[in-house]
Amino acid sequence: MSQRFFSRRDLLWQAGGGMGGLALSNILSGASVSPLAPKPGHFPAKAKSIISIFCYGGVSHMDTFDPKPMLKKRAGETIPGKTIIPSQGTPGGLMPALWDFKKYGQSGMDVSDLFPNVAKHVDDIAFIRSMQTISNDHAPALYQMNTGSIQTGYPSMGSWVTYGMGTENQSLPAFVVFTDPRGGPIGGAPNWGNGFMPAAYQATPFRPTGDPIVDLKPPQGMTPERQRKWLDYMGKLNEEHWKKNPHDSELAARIESYELAFRMQTSAVDAVDVNKETEATKKMYGLDENTTEYFGRQCLMARRLVERGVRMVQIYSGGGNFGESWDAHWDLKENHGQHCQETDKPIAGLLADLKSRGLLDQTLVIWHGEFGRMPISQRMSGRDHNPHGFTVWMAGGGTKGGTVVGATDEYGLEAVEKPHKINDLHATILHLMGFDHTRLTYLHNGRYMRLTDVEGEVIKEVLG
């Protein structure tokens, strides 16, 4: 009787470590099971999808959603007992907010004149004014907000969500990202990558201008029947390759992408065609104005995508460096004035549209940057990075509108009341999606990894 010996790699494969191979096996066998098939959570979810609005560069909380009258009272002075070390030098004294604040809604929420349209929706918004992050630099802070770690190589939040939940529409990507026409954020694709998970869970980038999806239409003369035969033949070739490389999750994702692209030729064209919307709807998003057209179009496409079962859409406002993003080291008034004018109306339109269609209750909208900004001036009219206290807000998806959680000190420098880490924000998002963040794990290098690592508490005050 012959005896077979397993290598360590074979053992891990047989024990279930070959997730990519499992996915490929299902694809090649024609089975209906997919790594992105809908899956139940740990408990009933409040939200079915996420729209993340990422204001890359760092938004000044004391100029937008966290009023600090003390800055005006003590303008030009220093903070008693505090030594602030700037990231780029040339620090000045305390700098008052450059915009006035007003109270809005039945909740009497304070919002600055930068966001007059979003302000009308405060009764649907939960503000977390006490967020903190680790890094003072853009790339690590971006990675932490997106993946839970300041290092590269970790799965993004969208990857964790699609790994846990799958997607409701197998003819569209589960996770879509729109970048800014001026460029992507610092750090690039790892911000929405799959990290150590199978490649099937990475995001699909849609182009910020022009056709969102390149080469979606087949070449002239390629009929659906001929294309199907071509894909079947490619599948046979890839099956032979997979037998020699059974641990290659990139191969599994590539084959699945061929099949997805075939299905997308009809469904995706419809999903991103905003011309099917009424003129009133397009105007609500700002598609009739040059300043708001690009971001409004992305917000409208985001609504159309989640409406069709896409699990997560992330939209970046700001690209490249400095003035092209929210990174206001120099002229804060010009920088934030421009970016708020670009995004205020489209975001308000998105919230109103989701609510009117009955989608806001099941769609979690998150507005955030990677950190905030300092209460002191920089180069006379700008503000430096501030990871010690900043604002994030959430709407819909089971959150409690008209709510404020936590507070920064009287200058806006540090979170002093109910400070929350990024792990807490991620734990809360997963909770709203129906997951206990301590139980949503992925085995990697002998350790069960989590989006929240070894920390994280659900922010219960924002739960509806």
C-alpha cells in the first residue's frame, strides 16, 4: 500500500487555505458559487451597502463642522501650556475660522457656510467630532483610514465588506472606486486593494472622466456567441495553468474578471448611464454646473450602483498634491472654498435622492478625510495636518441622525471627550453591515487577521 506525504503547502491547501483556488475551481466547473456570492452576516444588518466620500488631504474641522469661538477670541495667541510641532514648519498663532457657523435642523446642529446644502440634512447625520489617527503623514493616514493599518499590504475596508457579505449583483463589481480627475490619492491602489486576501476582493476603479469603464463594448464583429466560445476556450487554457499553479489567487481573479466583463457589457452600461435620469435629478446633483459636474456625476453613479446591488462605492474628492487636494498648507480660504463648492451640492443631492427613493435606510454614507487640521496658522493663511482630533460623519444605514459624539478641546487641537480611534470607526461600520468585528477574520501567516486588528469598540451613540 502506497503512502503519500504532504508538503506544508499541500497541507494548508487541503485544510482550506487555498481560497483563490477554491474560487477558481467553482468558476471553471461552472458552479454557481462565487467568492462574491451573497453571504449572511453575524446578525441582521442595518445597511446593505456603503458609499464612502473621502476628502483626501485633510479637512479643517474647525472651519466646517466643529465650531471653536475661542479661536476668534484669542486670535494670534498661543495655546497655554502647549507646544505644537508642525509637519512643514512656519507655524503662527491661533487662527479663527474663516467662515461663519449657523444652526440647522431640529437638532440645532452647527455647520459652517462652507456646506450650506449639506447643512439642510443634519437631522439625518451623526457627527463624530473626536476622531484620532496615528500618523501625521498623508500616505500612512490614508492607509489606516482605508485598511486599519498605516502600512501597505492590508485589505481595504471594501475588501473586508465584500469578503464578509459578497454582493447582490454578480453582473457588476462588488466594490467600485472613483478617483478625482486631478489624480489619485497619495499611496495609490493599496488604499482600495485586497492586501493578503484573494484578488477577487479588490476594488474595480472607474475612470473619473469620460467613459467610466474602458473597452466595455466588444470590438466590431464580435458577437455574444463568438465571445462566449472564446471565453470557454480561455477557461480551458487557464484550467491547465491553474493545475500547475493551484495557489495563484491572481489567476482566479483574472478568470473571474473575464466572466464579469462579459456580464457587464449590458448591466454596467445601464448602471453608469446618468442620462437616463430626469433633468430634475441631474440638477439636484449639480450636473448642470461646471464646478459641481464631475463630483455630482460620480455621486449619481454611486447611487445607481448601490441601487443595483453593488456593495461599496468609494468616491475621492481631491487628487495629486497640495491645492489639488484638501491639503491647505497655504491659502485655506481658496482651497476649502474650491473643494466645498465642488462637493457640497452633490453630497446634499445624494442624501436627498437616497432618502426620496427609500435607499438611505439601507445605504451607509460616510464622509471623512485622513485627518484634520491645526488651530494655528501656517504660512499666514493655511493650516497644518492634525491627527489628534477631527470630524467624521455618517448618515443612513442604521445611524442616528441629529447626533454629535465626542468633542475636541476649546481650540480644536485634541479630542478630549469620548476620543475614538479608526478601529472604533471600522468596528461601527462593520456592525452596521451585520458583523461582529472580532469575528470577521481571515487566516494569514498563521494568524486570524481583522480589519480592526486587536482593538476597536463600536460607537454605540451613532446607532439608530
